[in-house]
Amino acid sequence: MSDDATRPEAPARSFSWLKAALIASLAVNLLFIGGGLARWYVGFGPERYARLTQTQIIPRYFFRDLDRSRRLELMAVLKSHDREIRDGRRQVKAAVVELANALEAEPYDPARVKTAVAAFTAQSEVLFTTGADAALAVIDKLTPEERKQMAQHLRAREEHGRGSPDDGKKPDAP
């Protein structure tokens, strides 16, 4: 036996683009899964309710100034009106589709168009009334300090011109 025994060499590790792509793909997938889980855990946030019909009066970013428990309490008030508002939106969308159908109809019937516009207007009024009721229900539950915060957000939103897409401003940034 020889004392000169050399250890066998380990095979050289080669860089594989396939391995790098798989690792990157795994990282991206984990990022998306984490984002989805965070959205599910945290919820959709107050911006979901800050749509045209429901909280026109309540600035979107007002809810961000509140602590989590208070925000959840006030959001529960908005959520209690969610079904009515969702149904109202469906009816408004149906009225828009009916208007589109009336505009495309051959022969053109001005009375059908007028009826579709009247239906759209009536459904919109119902939807705005429902949204105003939801907003008032939230406002009724505000503390004096919260009312002052909301007033500041309302003024900021109006001073910034509601932040049109062209000017890059947030809608009610303080």
C-alpha cells in the first residue's frame, strides 16, 4: 500500500442558467403568494369603499389616520351597506348596457334611448342616496377629534383640486 494516496477530486460545479431561473421563479412565486396572503390577512383597506357612490363625502385617506381597531369599527358600518351598494351598481351597469343596446338598435328609437337614460338616472339617484346614508352612518359614529380630522382631509382634497391624473397629486393628500 502506498502512503501517497490522493483523494479523488470532486466534480467541478458548473453554473447552470436553468438552476438560476428556477431559483428566481421560486422567489417570484413566493413573493406573489406572500402578497396574496397579506392581502387576505389584512383585508382590502378603506380605499375599496372609497368609490364614487359610497364615500364621495368621506376622503379616502381619512381612514389611514385612525388606529386599526377604530378603522375596523367604522369600516363595519360601511360594510353593512355593502350589499345594497353592490346591487345598486349592478343596476346602474345594466342601465348603461340597455342604453348601449338602444343606441345600436336598428331602426334607431329615440324613445328607447330616453327611457334608458331615465332608468340610468333613477338608478344612479338610488345608488347615491344609499351611499349618502352609508356616509352619514359613519359620520354619526365619529368622535369630535375624528370629525376635525375628516374636515382637514376634506379641505386638503378640495385645495388640491381632487388630484386629477394629469397633475400627479393624490386626491386628498394633506
